[in-house]
Amino acid sequence: MADYRPPLDDIRFVLGHVAGLDELLGLPPFTAYDLASVEELLGEAGRFVAEVIAPTNVDGDRLGSRRNPDGSVTAAPGFADAYQRYVTAGWPAAPFDPEYGGGGLPWVVGLAVQEMVTAANMSFSLCPMLSQGAVHTLTAHGSTDQKSRWLPKLISGEWTGTMNLTEPQAGSDVGALSTRAVRAEDGTYRISGQKIFITWGEHDMAENIVHLVLARTADAAPGTKGISCFIVPKFLVGGDGSVGERNGVECVSVEHKMGIHGSPTCVLSFDDAVGELIGEEQAGMRYMFTMMNNARLSVGLEGL
């Protein structure tokens, strides 16, 4: 049994005396909260993390996730149940816009909760971490229609998100990617190619997985200037938000790593997968930096 004790006194001190949380709560977006309610919320988060998430850490590292013959991935023991309880309790939604189902808390409070989750089980924490990056990217660059269809369930945690940049021949040189996007008559695109090192690229913890994928359209400029960004879900989604048939995305392998075994690091194959363009063609690298910068903040948080 993992013994995780949330550092609530340290968190309260930093938020109250360093981050100036009391002043932040006086601003119009956050006036529904005060210091007392935030401290109560943090205490509840600490209890939840210690009792529900931390106990999954040991088996997550020892046993890890498992890729099945059909390409599906089964999360480490206890992860799926812990994740469903995490979603039901509303923790993924806490710092996001109430317009799309979020709790409306200041982001710095959400980071405090995230720090506890990360400390208790880093493998587990990477799944909602990538989802929040997808939320930020769609919030900043998605159309009104895309926000209404994708954000509510990403924010609630019912669906999770991923970031798809790297390819076997395109690591630090992202501009060398060869994944292709061909525009279809209905305005969507057909995505074909392979992505590697995709954190939580396939799993059984959520109803759907929303992949944000970099790809190159026909006659695009060379290098990073010609890259576009697409929403490519594991399962296609109807106009009413219902989950439909399987899209052309498959996990062909899971990497063997020295650590964080509970987090499946996947090789994904896209075979004429249906995708939606985010924003404009050949502006995808700029959009993806929104997600990358969110991830950089989270990586810094992991250092705590």
C-alpha cells in the first residue's frame, strides 16, 4: 500500500502568501469562491488522491498497461476504476470554463490538485494532463462548433486527449513529418501515417480518445511552415455528440520503458482516419505549441 500524504500546509502557504490567491479570488471570474472554500476543496482533493489514486501506483509500476492482440490497451490494475471515480468527483473539470462544464476555479488551484495527483501516481496523472492540453488548444484555436462538440466531454474527463507530433523519422525535426491529410468532399480530411511516443494513445479508461494530430496537406510548404493540426477521434462522433463507429486509428505497439509503466506510450497508425482541421491549413505548429506549452508547465510541476 502506497503511503501518500498530501502537503496541504505547504500548498496553502504557497497559494495564500506567494501566489496571492485572495486577490485572485476577488476578480470577477472567481468571485464564487473564497479562501475558505478553496482550502476545503484542497483538503478534499488531498483525501481523494491519498485514498483512491495513490494505492494504484505500485501495481501500475510493477504490472503496467497491456496491449491486447486486437490492438486495444488495458490500463494497469485499478487505474480504470480510479479514473472513473476521479471523473465522477469532478476533478478534471475544476479549473475550466463553466460555459463548457468546468468548475471555474483559478488555474493555480487546478495546478495544486494536479501536483497532488502527479506526486501520488505520475503514470496516472499523464492521462488528464494531456487532456487539459487538448482543452487549452481547442479553446484557443477551435471553431465555435468544435468547442461545443469536443470541449464538454474533454473537460469532464469522459473523453481524454493526446498530442501526436513525433514520427519514426521526425523527432526533434518535426518539420520532417510525413503523415498526410487529404481533404474529402464533406470538408473533413483523411489522415494517414504513423506517430510514435504517444502518451496514453490507447486505453480503456474513457469512452473516447481525442487525438490532436500534426499532418501535411497536399502542396503544403516544406518544413514546419506546412504543418496543419487535426482533431482525430478514436471513435467518430455524431452531430448530437454521440459516439459512433471506430475511426481508422490503431495502436500497433506499446513502448517498453524504464519507468512510468502504468502510462501506455503508444505507436499509433492512422489509416484514412477521419479528421477535422483546427483553424487554418499550415498553421498547425503554432496551434500545437499551445498544447506543448501546457505540457511544459506540467513537466515543471512534476519536478516538485
